[in-house]
Amino acid sequence: MEQECRNFEKILDSVNPDYVILWHPTLRQDYLLYLICKAKGIKTLIQRPTRIGSKSIINDNYKTIGFEKINSQETLPTSSKNLLDFHIKNDPQKDWKRYRNRFMSSKKHMFGALIKYFFSENTNPNTHYTYFGRSKLKVLQKYIKYLFQAKTRKIFIDKNFHKQIDLTKPFIYFPLHIELERSTLIHAPFSTDQLHVIKQIVKSLPIGIQLYIKEHPNMKSREWRPISLYKEIMKLPNVSLLHPSIDPNILLKNCSLVIAITGTAAFDAGFFKKPAITFVETDFSSLNHVTVVDKISELPNLIKNCLNKTIEYDDIGKYVDYIEKNGFNIDTNSLQQNVQDALNYGGFLVDVEINETEFNSLLNSNKNEFDLMAIEHIKKFS
């Protein structure tokens, strides 16, 4: 870590940039570079998704999109949109579903990656500490193990998780987050133990309220969770584990409250005029329907208060108008998969040599998207 910090500092001191362009920090090294830039007073331009359709926005802070500052300083007009219809039309889950269907799905790419990996030299285990202890045989063994693990866990999910739910009884909706992922590791580092969070919620439930917990469909890319964890959740009183295929909009429409560590479900709750509780500050925490947990001991009272809360559309409509004014349309999920298809065998192999011909072909075939991102970043230079 110290070597990484010194390396980033050396590069920044040598280049002395006016701006550093970053994608929304996802990995440790991305986040570390962002923090060092902030400490040195270097402006960062971070492109990030907005949770509204294919809209992205660029700003200087990975935590916010800038709305809360404007909302506190100006009296913004109420949006004239039919916000529920707008949400259904611009639900980003559609983009994510297309991405899940493409990611690491090609058998051609899989066999190409296997051949490339096992019949080419790779010196990274000798020079990169993150490769310590790896060998090609161990990687193959792990890969086969994970394939069987994913299949076994999915069989358990299909057999034991609820695919039909009782919508006539009052319930609170809690969506599980992907693990391991930025949403908890960076944004909510004190809430990474989701089982512990769930137990705290269960202890805080009012009498007569069920807790519906939905598995995240993107956990497919992480071989799902250990069956032992699922069984622990299923033992809890007043808890139902829901199948990842269930439409979250059905849950949002019929729930009494959304509780999330951080994430899109808590934001989307506002479109259905439902209150939401998060365990950390988010880019949408300034919206009236969102309550943030400061102390876990306050959770029972927060839940009771939120269940009696009336939600109006005023500020979420302003939030949508702000995104439409300041954001731009680009399907970053598809673009990311295009990059993986062109350079990384569909996502199966990261360690590849990228030649100039392949890279130019990638740039030319996605020219409109890269040109748009360039234009939007240039607008931020001042």
C-alpha cells in the first residue's frame, strides 16, 4: 500500500495535471488514486451512472452528483413529469439485464481464453504481489470448483426461495447487495456484514410486519452466496427470502418501506411514493423520502416513523430534471462489454497483450460513444 501511494504521488508530481479523469472508483487502486488527488487538491472528473435509464453524469466527487447543493440553494420548480411512468420507462435494470446476458456467456470466448491462458507465457506471478501463490493448475482447479459451486447454489435458490409472494400483508423490502462490490466496501465499509444488518432490522421490526429479502441477480457473476448464509437468513423470524427473478418494481409498488444499506432500491422507492432507510449517506440522501441511520439503536423508531410518513413527488421530480439537464445518455454497460469482447475474451481473461490494430478497431467500432464521452468531459474543463 505504501509503495502504491508513493508511486501515485510520484506520477502526479511528475505530470502535475490540472485534472485526473476517473471512472466511478471501483477497485482499491482507483479509490486510492482518487483520495490522493483530493489530498493534493487536484480536480477529478468522475463519470458515473445516475440510476436513471442510461444517463451518466460527470462531477468532481464520487459520493454526490451535485443536486443536494443546488437543491439547498435554489427553489427549483416541481417537475411536470408523470414520475412513475418515467421510472418504468427509464428503469436501468433493463440495461443491467442485457449486460448480465452478455457477460462471460460466449463459449467461443471461453475456449479462446483457456487456450490463450494455458499456452502463453505470463510473468505476472513473478512480479505482481496480487498473483502470489497462483499457478495455471490452481486457477483451473478454482475455476472448475466455482462452476460446480454456482450450479449447486443456484439449485438451492430455485428450490427454496419464494417465487410467489403474498402482497396482501404489510412488508418491508430489503435488497441484498452484490458481494464483493464497491457499494459496500467503499460506500458502506461498516455494513459489509449483511447478515448482521439483517438481524438488526429483524430485531427492529414492528409487530405484524414481514421482511422480504431479495437476492441480487448479479450475484450470478460471484457464484451466488454460500448456502449456509441463506439458511441462516431463512431461520430468522418474519423473514422471507425472495428469488432473484422477482421484479423489484412489484416489491416497490406493494411494500410499506424500503431498507437498503445503500443503492438503487432506496432511490427508486421515491417513484412509488414509498419511504426508504439507508445505512450511509448517498448521492440521493437529500431527497425527502430517504432517512439515514446514524445509530443502529435508533432503527426501531426510524422504522416506525417512516411507516407513518407521507411521501410527495416534489423533490424527486426536481432530482430527475437535474439529471436530465446535466447528464448525457450512454449505455456504459454495453460499452464495457464491447471492450471485454474485443480485448478480454468476453470477460474471461484479463491478462492479455493489446495490439494497436485491435485497439484501433475497438475505438472505431464504438466511435460515437467515445466521442460523446470526450465532449462531455471537455465541457467540464474550466
